[in-house]
Amino acid sequence: MLPRVGELRGLRLRPAGPALQRVEPDFYTQFLCLFMTGLRLGESLGLEWDDLEERSMCVARTVDSQTGNVGTPKGGKSRNVDMNVELIEALRRWKVRQAEKALKEGRGGELPARVFPMPSAKSGACRVRAVFKRVLKKAGFPITSAPTTAATATPASG
């Protein structure tokens, strides 16, 4: 269960920056999660609803973006990652949106197990990377190979 706004005090993470203002709605919550937590792309693809706790998430698995195989995160073990209010609220809205989508598709409102479901790990990772590069380019950031917190650096001048 995610806490309500106002229940978290003292947790301050830097804002994700201007790049998030340009993210397509289908990717906003995932990008916010990547920026705010420092998760790797494969870790975000492996994140399940049961991994979310009140104020943190348990990063217990990663999905290989080339093979789709599920494995352990880098370092070989799971870890807890704190979430700030902005991310908690975004995940709450995303969960509602996913339930509405499931109702519309005739799945009775049943959520997919994964927080950020993709048709396949490989195509999902490719889509996320392509959107990420477009967003960075529009925001004037240098292009990197995958979403990371390094992308919140200062935009290139010029």
C-alpha cells in the first residue's frame, strides 16, 4: 500500500529536470521512476506491484533487454530503494490507469504483475530507449545509451 501525500517527511530527492516535461504519457511514470530511484532499465522492466511497499520498493529482479530472461539485479541481490511523494503519487495514478486499461480490454480490471508491462522484454526495452533518446534530444541533453540518473545533468549549451 502506497502512503498518501503528506505522510512522508524528510525524504528529498532532486527533481527529474526538464526532460520529464517532454515525456509521452505512456512512459512518464517509468521515466520518473528511473530518474528518481536510479533503477536500471532492466530493473524497471522487472518491477512488480508486489515489490512496492509504503515508502520504498524492493528491486528483486532484472529483465535482460536482449533475451527477456529474468535474473537478479547487478550485485547479485535485491535491495530496497526509497521513493519520494512525487513518485508514490505517480505510481498510484499509473496503477489506476492500468486497472482502467484492463477493464477496457475485458480483463476485469486485473492488473498485470509487472508495474511497467511490455509486449516483450526486448521490444519493451527498445521502445523505452527510443522514447528516452527523443526526450533527451528535445530537452537539449546529450544522448546516452539508456535511461539513467546521469541524464538529469545540465542541458548542452548552444
